[in-house]
Amino acid sequence: MGGRRTTKDELAQLEALTKEGLTARDIAQKLDRSPAAIRNLRYKKQLIIKAQDETKALFQQRDDLRNALKTLQGQKTALVYEIDILKKEKQKLEGIITLDKLLLEQTLAQALVNLKLQRPDLFTLSGPEQIAMLLKVILR
């Protein structure tokens, strides 16, 4: 590099700038060296090979992340579909419960009317007496 020795600080700068992806010309301007000197030093220190390996590793990571993203998007789509099915099932069950509740209320009302016709004495009592008599009839 221009006949002068390269300091440890310059080597560290060269390595850092190479990792950033700067060209030999850009690094040469920053370090006040010739582009040929930068290329030679990179070759000697195998910085280009290291940078290329790191670049390949980064591209592999990017591809892995893209594949993971595609997988997650597929899972999301499946979950959204499943949620829709569950919502429809919930609505169906709520409708069934509402109908069952209505039917039960009607059945209980009819049973109460029948009980009143059969045992009018139960309905002339007041408060606790009425409750006790009703419980006896129901629990039989």
C-alpha cells in the first residue's frame, strides 16, 4: 500500500469497510491508498473471501426467513379458515341453545298451568309455604 506499512487500525478499518460492502476504490479514498493496494491487501488477508462467505450466509438467512414467512402465512390462512368454521359452529349452537331454552320455558309454563289446575291450593299460599309445597310436589 504505497510502500508504507499498514497499521492494525487501518487493517481493522479495511475489514469493517469490506464487510459494509464498499468497493476497493471507495475504501482507497477513505484510507488514502490506491485501489490496487486495497485489492492486494484484501487478497493477502483473505478479506474478500470472508466478505463473500458472510454475504452468502446473509443471503441464505434471507432465503430461510422468506421460507419461514411463507410457512407462517400458510398457517395463518389455515387458522383464519378454522376460525370462520368455529364462528359458524358457535352461531349454530347458540341458535340451538336459544330454541332449547324457549322450548324449556314453554314446557315449564305448561307444567305450571297443569299443576295449578290439579292443585290450586298450592297457589293460594303465600311466600315460604308456597315454596315448600312446590318443592315437595316437584321432588316426588
